[in-house]
Amino acid sequence: MRKPKIVILGAGYGGLMTTVRLQKQLGVNEADITLVNKNNYHYESTWLHEASAGTLPADRTRYKVTDVIDKSKVHFLVDTVTSINREEKTVALSKGGELNYDYLVVSLGYEAETFGIKGLKEHAFSIANLNAARQIREHIEYQFATYNTEKDRRDDRLTIVVGGAGFTGIEFLGELANRAPELCQEFDVPQEKVRIICVEAAPTVLPGFDPELVEYAVNQLEKKGVEFKIGTAIKEATEEGIIVAKDDQVEEIKAGTVVWAAGVRGNHLVEDSGFENMRGRVKVDPYLRAPGHDDVFIVGDCSLIINEEINRPYPPTAQIAMQQGEICAKNLAVLVRGQGELEAFTPDLKGSVCSLGEDDAIGVVFGRKVWGSKASFMKKMVDNRALFMIGGPGLVMKKGKFNIL
Amino acid sequence: MRKPKIVILGAGYGGLMTTVRLQKQLGVNEADITLVNKNNYHYESTWLHEASAGTLPADRTRYKVTDVIDKSKVHFLVDTVTSINREEKTVALSKGGELNYDYLVVSLGYEAETFGIKGLKEHAFSIANLNAARQIREHIEYQFATYNTEKDRRDDRLTIVVGGAGFTGIEFLGELANRAPELCQEFDVPQEKVRIICVEAAPTVLPGFDPELVEYAVNQLEKKGVEFKIGTAIKEATEEGIIVAKDDQVEEIKAGTVVWAAGVRGNHLVEDSGFENMRGRVKVDPYLRAPGHDDVFIVGDCSLIINEEINRPYPPTAQIAMQQGEICAKNLAVLVRGQGELEAFTPDLKGSVCSLGEDDAIGVVFGRKVWGSKASFMKKMVDNRALFMIGGPGLVMKKGKFNIL
């Protein structure tokens, strides 16, 4: 009897959760499971703002995929997907290989969305992946290291612009604000020369978050020296910095570092492969399948699910991606065995905690507002939970966050 | 009675040794001693190749000047000397101040000498001081961090060219060779993509060193992956790398990092101030004074002393600078007191050890050849001795090297 072939693309939160659940639920003889990932490691994309700021070593944010998969049940390929052929049910890989599938799980993650703003792709960084995070960190350090070597010191080398005051933007600002004094000490830079500026086009910081908590966050970050330019749009990024506009007021901000943290979209492969999509995200059916494709599941940042209460999409979060992975694995088992019933996916939102640096945070957890060190503790528990869900207690011990205040 | 004013310019090995000896030899009422230094710290310039490669934190190579001077006897100014007026016996400082002196000690250190090679100043780094060392380290790390972020990976980002196979060049190569595998691990770069190339115009590595030891050094470094291009001159440095020539063969070497370590000269201020000099170095009299200036002592890299045995100048080393500082302090005490006799300076060469990374070295110590871990141990003792001579056992404990193999 021929075993059905399951191919999982991407070892992020969604894909890896699907894999580890599937390897528990299916016997060796029930299916042929292949996981493809660009790197031999999984990284915690929700921790990358720390690696980017330099407050956490990049290596702490990742672990080897082979540390959590069962090699007797899962083939693991380190390769990059170049295209998906839905008709022929094949996936092409960059090293020349091709996989065919009976069931496909697309969990290819996010990309930066620059909304066509001029110069952003060329002159701004984006916390897109582990490589990008390391580059941002080194770029900032290089700016600080260069400052004192120049006869005519350029204070704007020490200006860091963060585009966007959403979740990623705010979390990154919190780390930067903590990191700046360390950088000043390491490179003999006067603290007062450093500027950390957040530019946000929307009229508020952290839209959708409780206003009281938002106020707390803004106050805390401002106390640490962050400047907010709210209701201000980035019009262009240049070699020298950015050009912003508030109402009709246009201003140039010279900056040695510009990090765009204001938009993500689904993977372009989803678009290129002809799935019906909105910016690389596919509005999946209740069982997480692409419309018209009973053999293709889409989880994580490439899937789109509407929150009926507010008639808007759920934001792409690790929490939802992991929950999708669980359901996806269950549904795949049902299909492989040809028995049981598919389970519909409903997000179970336990809350949301936004870090303001490793010593502070804000959040709503099980409906209760938290802030300060209590929220910061919660945040670390959330981070550890992600490790636990995928790799169990061993992984938490190895990579978890225990610097509890 | 008016106290004579002694002004010491620079807190490198020569100037700082002069200061700490002088403060021991003279009473508070005998002289008015002022030390001027660009930074509030002294750095071990012979350790900067380690900070540049990233094998030693930059902060480990320095200590505060105030940690070793006696504040009751020495005024310490953090300022940059902008000119010396020999006629009026004054020194102008960048913050607008002016000092007058009865006795001046010029110990302003070295600068890179690029011999007019096109593009070197713009496109090559030089291990000129602590700031430069930090910048080189961060530049190299940024190159490694950037490698994996680019779609079309540029292997030449991972090429480091070191211009010069003299003492500094070889010591820096040793550190780079040790550092490369660490960088590869940290940034997920395949080791075989990294190239460390030494370009030397002279027909041999480490001219003047024992040929057997030189052979050992070259073999050891080659084993660690260093490529030597000997008898090859750098013709030009460009944005992309360097252009070299061997005989009539011209070659372009693309490189993300070029570090020029092939020449130093004395401080340009010595030249600007009208002292008789050769490339910023003054051929001092036997008592270390500038010719025609009985009130101006010159020690360290700005002084020139001929080794009569070979009729060539002694190389500018920390060992000689510190010995000069001792004699300079003695002679100043004689002049201040108007009694005793000036002492002539003769270098007392105890030997020379060239590091090949923290685990290996070559050298001649008290006339005996040493190499390998024994030489490496000797090197650390030499480094610790410099700390001991200036700051005593406390400074050795604080900043010394004890990573003995």
C-alpha cells in the first residue's frame, strides 16, 4: 500500500507545530512526512527584535530543527522552495530537487510590506529573519564604533529611526532604549547624542490595545529617551535618513539607521503559485485549507482568518500559528486515515503581551490588564511556552528566558 | 619661588611612564606637572590588533589615566593638542586652552604612513588607536552579518586583506585566523568562503627576524588559512578592494575589508611645529632632547634613535618608549633640581616576541629563540610587564593576561 505523502513548507511556528504534532499522531507506516526549511534551524521570530537590538545573542533565538523532529518519521530537507505547482501537486526546490505531495502544508511565514514607499527597500532594514536581525545589530554597532573615528563627528550616525508603532515597532523600541546606554559605554559615545525616533502614520501607538496601557507604554519609552512622531508618515527613505510628513509639514530626519517595522505580508510564493490571496495571505476555509484545494493547508502568516466580531483579519501571531499547527496536524491525520471528522479552527486568544524591554511590558492576559515587571514576567512565560509547545521541557531549559526580575 | 612647569603631551607608553616616574621622583613643591591626553584613558597600543580582530574586548586594552597618576602631583587634562609653539614655549589645546612650559615632553605617538598610495586613506582601515580598532572589529562583523542577507552572496565580503607582513601585520593575521572560525559560527558563514590575505611588498615576512622563526610563523598562519602574497605591492585601494602588482603582473583583489598595517610615522604635530624631523620623528640627542631645544624631550614613536650596530633607526616599540620614559623622568628631575648629571639613553633590548594569535608566537628573548606555547606565554608576560611597569601589581591583576595555555 502506498503511503500518502505530506510535505510541509517552512519550520516556523505553524509548520513546526504541524510537524511535531503529526509525528506524534501518525505511525511510521501511515504517512511519508517531509519538512522543508530554508535553514537547519527554527528561530523565534517573536524574539528577533531583541537580536536586532543586540540585547539577546542571535543564537539564543534559534534551535536546530533536528532537535525537535522524530527522524524516524520525518524527512527534513534544508532547501528553499522556489515554486508550488498546484495542478501537478509538486514543489520545486532551489537546489534542483522536486517533491510531490498528496497533502501540502504551506507555512512559509511573513515578509516585509513596504507599501511602495520610495527607497525603503534600499535604505531601510526590516526585522525579516535571523540574518536580517544580525545585520541590524552589527549595523548599529558599526555606526556607534565609527562615530569617534571621524574628525567631523556626525551625530546622525547615532540616530535610529523605527518606522511603525505597532507590536514589533514598540517591542524593538523597548530593546533599543535599553541597549543605547550599553552602546554608549562600549563605544565612548555621549548618551545625549543618541536619538531613537519612532515614526507612525496612524493617529495612535499600538492601535487596538487598551488606551491606558498604551499611555503607560509611551510614557515608559519616552522616559528612556524614545521620541514619538505620531500621525506622521514616512514619505521616502534615502541614503541619509528619511523624509516624513505630518499634515502638510515635510521634514527630513537624518539617521544612520532606519528600521521598517510597520508592515508584514504573506510570502510572495503564495502569490506566485496562483492561490487566491491578499498580499500573500490566503483566506482559508474553516479547516485551514486553501479555497478549492482540499489537499493544501495554509497556516501561520500566509493564512488569513477573519475575526467575525470586528469583521477584520486576526493579526498574524505566533499564538495563532501554533494553534493552527495543532488543528492542521489533526486534520491531516483524519485525511490520511480516511476516518474521523475534520475539525474547524477557532483561535483561542489567551491574551497579548507587548514587551517594552526585558524589564517592562504591557498586556492583557485572560482579560486582565498587566504592566511593568508582572507583565514582563508574563511575556517571558509566553516566550517559554512557545518553546515548550514545540520542544517540551528540554527545549525550555536550553533556550528559555529565566532572567526574571 | 616659582615652580618649573613640566608639560607632558600624550599618555601612551612613553608619556605615561615619564609621568609615573616623575611623580615618584619629585616632591609636590618641586615642579608643576601637567599631563595632556586626547582620552581619559591609556590604551595598550600593542594589543590593538586583538581588539581590531575582536579576540579581546576593546575595553580590556585600556585603563583610566587617573588610575595610575598621583593627583596631588599631576594635573591631568583631557584635551587634544593643536599646536606647539617652541619660541613662546606654549602648547595650544583644541578646547581653546593654552599651556606654557619650562620643560616639554612630546610623546604623541604614531600615525599610519600610507606612502601616498592611492585610495588607502579613503578605503583602508588602519589600527591607529582604540577608536579605529573598534571600528575595524565592527566593520568585519558587519560584513559577515551581511553575507547571508543578500540574494547574490558576495564572497569578497568575507575577504580580509592585511597590507604588510611586519610586526603588526603578522600579529593581526594571527588574531584574524583565530577569529574567523568564531565569526563563521556566529554568522552561519561557510569557513571555506573566508579569505585572509597578507600582501607584503618586501621580499620577506617579518624582515629582521630570525629566518627559522619566520618560516615557523608563515607555516603556522598558512595552516590556519592565511594566504601570503610576498614581494607584492599594493598599488591602489578602491571601494571594492585593492590592486596589487608583483613584477609586472597586476591583479585586483576584491575585499570587504582592507587593513593597512605596513607603515607608521610620528605625529604630524611634530612636523607642523617645526622640529627637525623625518616623517614626524625627531632624531633626539643622547638625553632624548630635540636638537637645539634643551627644554623639549621627545619620547616614544616621535623620537628617532639610530642603532649604531646596523646604522638604522630602532623600530618604535613600547619597550623602548617605556625605557625612554624612565630616562626622561630622571633627566627632568636633574634639570628641575639643577643638580646631578643628565643620563644618556641606551635601549636595553630584552628581546622581541611576535604573537601569532593567543595560542602561538615566535620570539627571541635574552638571545634565545622561542616559539609555540612557550613564546605565547612569554608574550603575555611582556604584555603584563607593561602594565606592571606603569601601574604596578594592581593594574596587572585588573587588566593582565592570564589565559595561559
